[in-house]
Amino acid sequence: MVIKEIDDGKPFDWGKTSKDYAKYRDIYPQEFYDYILNLGLCKEGQKVLDIGTGTGVLPRHMYKYGASWTGCDISENQIEQARELAKEAGMDIDFFASKAEAVAFPEETFDVITACQCIWYFDHEVTAPNFAKMLSRGGHFLILYMGWLPYEDAVAGKSEEIILKYNPAWNAYGDKVQPVWVPDPYLSYFTLLSQKQFRVDIPFTREGWHGRMRASRGVGAGMGPKELAAWDQEHMEMLMQSAPESFPVKHYVSIADLQVKK
């Protein structure tokens, strides 16, 4: 993908990270899923479309609550991993590859549409009316995000420094607790019902955090082989020197609940 507002227009490809993504980015805590459930969403009797599903983390973890899930992602490699993981778990989830702007279902097909860690990558002038059309009356659009806190967590801060050393175009650094972005075009088709932020500590091993960083846009998706090899060595050396074998990393969750105007 190339988006001029992201990483100075430097290309990135989530497909390059798919194996790491499947292994290391299944990290959302139960509080994350509980918040969604407490909104009354993604439960039995509902049809849910997960846009930008990646390796299907959200559908796979919420499958047990009874909703009927469909997931799509622009990367064929991500979808391949999602299908394999769902099959291994005996889950009936329909995964397909498509960019968000091209997803097309009949009107009022879904009760909920979710977008987790991906709202920045859409052409919102296209997706906002399309999502609204595909939702039933009173349907919900959930924008979901979880990020580490580099100014509050020393390991996260050092990890960002090393990413920027080898990929200075990466612009997802320096996050703070804040509401997840709700692009203006959605407000023409949806009512913003709520926005919530809360802090969580996510447990990692050195290998787990190293893999989580490698499966990010700034590293595995955005670096060339030479830069990635250098990052790989320096980041693991930093962890060996600065972190115990197991440690928590400070994160925050931010969720926006929008309801279609119908």
C-alpha cells in the first residue's frame, strides 16, 4: 500500500508480516472483548463484518459469543493465515481478500461492522456511505484500537527509537492515551454514541515483544531486507540488556461506537 499521509508515502505490505502477525499479534486482553460485549455487540443473533481483519484475531476470539462473522483484508497472505487458524480451531468464519473500498454486500446485510487497527488506511469518502448501506437499521460501526505508550513505558520507548533509526519515514511513533480517530465523513452517515479509552498492561516475553514489533508497519511491513536484519539484531540486543525474560508493556485501548442514521 502507498498512502501519502502515512510514512511520507513509503510503501508498506502487511503480507510480508503475516506469519509474525499470526504468531505475535494475538494480544488483546479480555477487557477489550468485554467492552465490546457490554455494548451489546458481536453477540449471538448478530451478523458482523470485520474490515481489515488481518489474521482474523477479532472474529476468532469473539466467535464463541455466537455472532456470525465475515472478515476481509487487502492482503491475501493475511487471509490465508486467518483461514488456517480458523480451520484449526473448528470455526466457521467466511474470510476473503478485498480492499475496504471494494467490499460489496446487499443493503442491510450486517448488524455490526468492525474496523480494528486499520481506520487510517481507508478512503473514507467511499467507505463511509458503503458501510452505512450494508448495515441494518440501528446497526453499529465500531472503530477499535490498542497502542503501546512509549512515553510511559521504557521498553516501548526504546523500541520506537530503534524502529526510527532504520525506518525514519515511519510516523506511528509517540502515541498517547487519546480517542481513536473518527474521520469526518462517517459523521454524515453515523451518530457517534460513545468514545472510551482505558489503560491495560499486556504481558510479553522478550521473543513475544520482539515479534510484536517485527509484525508492525514500521518494521516487517515497511523495511527492506537489509534494514530488517539490522533492526532484528539491535532490537533483540536491547531487550537482552534492558528487559527481563517476561515483562508487561503499558498500552491503552480506545473504542468508538457509531450507529447508522436510518
